[in-house]
Amino acid sequence: FQSLCTALAATIGTGNIVGVAAAILAGGPGAVFWMWVMALLGMMTSYAENVLGICYRRRDAAGRWCGGPMCYLAEGLGGGFGRALAVLFACFCVLASFGMGNMSQINSIAGNLQAVFRVPPVATGIVLALLTGRVILGGLKRVAAVTEAIVPLMALFYIAGALIIVVLHAGNIPAAFAAIFKGAFNLNAAGGGALGYGISQTITWGFKRGAFSNEAGLGTGSIAHACADTKKPVKQGFFGIFEVFTDTILICTLTALVILCSQVSIPYGQAAGAELTIQGFTAT
């Protein structure tokens, strides 16, 4: 469960709020349908990488489990090619942790706190850096303990807030789903939704946004799952399916319904941000 919470801590957040708003802004409501399609594919890849993570994990000098793509690439594929891919993954993972792992997150948090509570971005950055450092420097056990306590509450709090908005606009739910399904196969919505899981060249952007939302296929989630105290790879694989379902099917859909049911003005094609999602909440 701690492994699941650690993995969810890395996925539930900016991708569910900014990512959904970005897809709707760029591709219209139909972009949400292509998110669901990407989530179904993501469940398969997340299951596979979690199973591999358990099968090829090993214990470190302190007796703790460690694993992930760097292990199952090196040992599963074997040879110089497998080891080269493992090294490349480790290097790219470090680089990605600064970009999609930190910079985009802190940018969204600082921007929202400044817009809603007038908190200076520098102050937000300093406080979050100190808090994050306090957790990370305590090692994996502290990270797992903190995420186990925070992530369920965070997810439930957001889900409850979103459900309140959707229930208060229950009469608009059928129209919202109709807009999603009609827009999904509208050439303008699919082709123009460069951030919204469309077709042709848009599929490329769809995979990028899908990976940003639930990280399925990136391999990063299996690093946390490989530390789970279990002897059943398939059981941990199902946790990966649940993770993607919770992240994209449940939370991303609720975010989309908040935006669509509250009927806030959607300026299609403009720069994406969390402002659209915030409007959905503050309009009620």
C-alpha cells in the first residue's frame, strides 16, 4: 500500500488538473475521450512494468528491496544492450525528475497560490523546497510513510470537492458526456487537440500528456512498486492497473466534469493552465 501511495503521489496532481484543462482548451471536450483510451493502454503497460519490477528486483547492501527499469532492462534483456538501456534510463530519469517531476509541479502550485491567495512565488518555492527536502533526506521509508498519510487524504479531498461541484450541476451531466463523445470524433476536436489525445500527429501529444498524467510506460512507478513487501508480482501488477484507473479514469474525468458541468467559458486554443479548473470550482 505504501508503494502504491508513493507511486500515486507522483501522478495525482498537476497532470490531473493542468493536463485535463490543457486537453480541453486545445482539443475541446472530445479530448477527454482520448484520455480514457490512453488510460486503457496505460493500465496494460503499468501492469507489465510492475510485474517486471518485482520479478527482477534485488536487495541492496542494507537488505532493502530495490528495482525498476534499470534492473529489469539490465537483467531481463541481458548483455551489453540491456545494460546500456539501463544506464540510459537512469540518466533520463534524473533529468526528467527536474523537468516534469519538479519544475512543472512547483510552477503550477506557485501560480495557483499567487492567483488565489496572493502568496509570492518565491515564498512558495522556499517553503516547498524545505518541506520536500525534509521528507526526501529521511530516505525511502520516510517518503513512503509521508505519502501513505497524505495521498489518500489528498485524493479523497479532491474527489469530494469535485463531486460536490458535479452534483450541484447534476442537470448538466448528460450534456457534458454528450459533448465528450461528440467531440471525440469531431475532426476539429481530434486534429486540433494537440494536447488532447486525438489522431494522426496528435497521437504523439496524446502519449506525452498520458505519460504526464499517470506515468504509465515511463517505468518510474515500478521503482516504487518494486520495494513492496510482496512475493506476488501479479498482485503488485494489479495495483498498477488500479493506480492508472484512479489517476486518469476517476480523477481526470471528475476534473473534466467540473469544468464542463460548471459551464465556465472555455477559450479554445489558448495557453493551458490550472486557471480553467479553478474557475470550475470558484464559479460555484
